[in-house]
Amino acid sequence: MSGRTPWVGDLVHDEEADRRGIVTDVRGGTVWVLRPEYGVERWTSERPERLTLLTPREEMLERL
């Protein structure tokens, strides 16, 4: 994957939480809000360097 910072709509692996999730919001450029691929639970990450981009939002949209 590219070396860009994950952004809203991207599917990522959160290394700290050991979970896959979709970025739903980036607050102030310092807090990434994530949700699981399926479900409604939310969690946050303040360390984007620990978020590994799995599927960019552009590819996620192609799947719809």
C-alpha cells in the first residue's frame, strides 16, 4: 500500500487495538475515529503511524 496517512473511508488495521476498522472521522488531525467493518462500535486512535492502510477509500467505493 501507499505510504499516505489513512483517511476517512479507508479500511485499516489498528496495530494497538489489533483490529480492522474503517476510518469514519479525523478530528483536528490528531484523533482518528474508527468502526469495525460490520457493527456500530467505535474506538479512537491518536497514533496514525500505528494504522496500516489495507484498502483505500477509492477501492472501498468500487466494491459498492
